[in-house]
Amino acid sequence: MIGANLAAASIALVAACCLLSVRASAAARPIAILCIAAALWSVGAAWNYAEPGSNSSANACILAAAASAAAAAFVAAQRLVSGRWSIPTLVTIVFFVEPMVIVFVRLVVHPELSSAEFRRTAPFIAHAAYCFALLLSVILTLNVRQRHPQRRVRIFVLTSQVLVIAIIAMEVAASEQTQFVVVLAALFAVWVARHPDDWSNSRARADSLLNSIGVFLFVFDHLGRLKDWNGTADRLIELMGQRPQRDLTAAQILGRPLPFEDGQPIDLDLLGGRMRTSAHIHKVDPTSRTGRSDWVVMLRPVRSSVSQSSFPSISGSLAGHDPATQTLNQRETMDLLRAATTSGDAAVRVDVLPADTQAREDETMFVVARRLEMMFPNVRWGRLSAWVFVAMFKPDEAEQAKLLIDDEAQTALGLDASVATTICVPTRDEDSERFVLRVQLLHSAYGSSDF
């Protein structure tokens, strides 16, 4: 067992050296510390086998290595998921103090106890609870990437969760062998750290809405460096001739530093055309007084000359389209309603009801329009009035569409609004103008479902 532990320690140290050339990943350093801690744990285990008995020094070495490994694993998980995550000062203090305290207790307070006897003391139980809490936090942190588009990332998330559970189980049932599982986990983490680009995507926990609403969302840190972005923003960065990755600056993407005036128009030069956007900005933590708060920037397309082959065209630049929501304008929508009297189609009217009187109608309706287009990709939606959308469906499909919209209205979209869906079918003796007027003046039985 002495040879096996020394071999495991050597492998962990070699793995740590493999990360010296990896500078692009913010997680490389904590994973290297994880490897060193795993090596120290194995050395302590070998020392314990070489000098059986109380051997408080070897046991203290193992305890310090366990605390360091758990802390390094937690920091690595945070940085894999969130990029350049900064460790809070209080947490940093705990990371340094806890190993020193447990080593002091083992060497000074209980030097005479064997390893098995020390495991029954209150200080060890507190130490084990601390390490287990950090390991469970690793599982919860990585869990947000379980649906990541990169297969390698999904494999790492699942395997790391299995390894963490195995480490906890081994520590409870066969603590003499735990270091081997820790070394295996460190080697697996090194494999992931050497592929940092796999993690340079919009995080998967930003649900499918963020990648489909049609606005460009960016999160910048307090220095103006890119931290996160949604799917449409990813494509936008590519069309600007740049590679989507963290540490791009606001000046490189937006052409100006942060912060800037909310609602400011920003023109972007893209491959294949030019796009004008309305830029909205706010702090992630508006109450922060440190000046280190992250910034969220939303770019809403207003006009565009970008070709459809290179990017979904911004309908506001086309004749007959509403410039704010990229749907058919009121005139074209009324023409659709007139045509329904001859085609026999049914009109599905969606009333959006903001809960806040200060809600910006264009921004709210833009998000709702993208949601509707995502649900019905082959349907043309039109903006009949400020808070109303209309689309035509076959009579047998209209009821299904209403049920789907009402069902989707129960899911959280981040909008403080509700919707009411109504079906209106033209009658036999109803002319087109009467039908248009009826749909326009329709008073829906407004529901209370959050959209």
C-alpha cells in the first residue's frame, strides 16, 4: 500500500504540472491545487502505513489535504461554470483558517489518539461536515451545466457528481482508500481544464428562453470584461468577426466602455450589413456600493440591413412590419383578418396585460413576440395594437394554439405580465370590415396567468 500511495501521489503531481501551460482557463489554478492536495493526501496515507499507530503528523497531513482539496474543488467548479469567479474575502479566510485549526487540534490537542479514535472527536466531525458541505456544493454548482451543448461538459458534470458521491461514501465506509478516488477525480478535472473552450458558452441554466427571445444579452464584470451571454448574442459576436469568448471587452463588442446611458442607440457593423440597436443596461446588484458589481446589457434590434442568410433578418427594417416587435404592423395584420373571411381561418388574439403601469410596451411585446414565434415557427404574427398580437390558424388548430399559449403562460418568462387568449371565427354573413372591427373591439375575459 505504501508503493500504491506513492505512485498515486506521483501521478497527481505530474497532472498538476500538465496545467502549467493552461492559461486560458480560470479553473486551471484551483484544479492544480486539487492535484497537489491529492498528492499530499496520498503521501500522508503512505506515511501512515510506514509508521502505524497514533502518527498524528501523518494524520494531520491527510486532514489538511482533505480540506484543501474540498476548497479547491469548490472554487474550480465555480470558475468552470461562471468564468473568473472571485473568492469572497470571508470565504478565503475560512479556506486558510480551517486546515490550520484542524492541524493544530490534531498535533497539539489530541496528539496521542490514533486515527480511528480521532475520527470520533467533535473537531473531526466538524471538519468532515465542512469538507462534505464543500463537496455537495460542487455537485450543486456543476448541476447547472447538465444540459450543456458540449458533450464533453455533460460527461464531466455527470462523472464529477459520481466521483464526489464516491469520495463521501469512501470516507464514511473505507477512509483508508479515499485518497485513490480523490486522485482519480483530480486527473479527470485536469482533462477538463485542458479544454477551456468547451466551457466558453452561455451557461445552460439560462433556460431556453434566453437563447430564443431574439434580444442580445451580455453580462460584463466591473472592469467591462465579458462573463456570459445568450445564444443570439453568441451569433452576433461571430458576425462582428470575433470569436465568442470570455474576456472580450465592452469596447470590443459595443464600441464603448461601461457604463453608458440606458436606452442609448448603438450601431453595430456586422459581416453582411449594419444593425441599429437600443441598448439597455443595469447592474446585477443595484444595491452594491463597492463599484465591483457586474453589468447586464440588453441590445434590442431596431433596424437592420443584415442579410437573412447570415442572420435572422430584423423585420423592423422591412415594409409592412412593426419596427419594435419585428412582427406585421397593424395595417398588414388587418389585411390578414380581412383575408380570413374568405379563407375560413380563425383569428387567435393574444392580449398582453402588464402588471406594472410603468412597463415599456415595446420591450415587453418584443419578448412576447419572440416567444410566440418560437412556439409557432410557421405562423405570421401581427401587432394589432400596443398590447395585442393576432395570428391566423385553421379552425381545428386554433383551439390547440390557444391551449398551448395558455399553458406556456404558466411558465416564468421574467415578465411581470399576464396574457389572455381569445379565438374569433368569422361568421357566414359577416363581411371583412365587420370581422376586423369585431376582433379589434373584442373584450377578452382576461386571465391571470403569468406570461
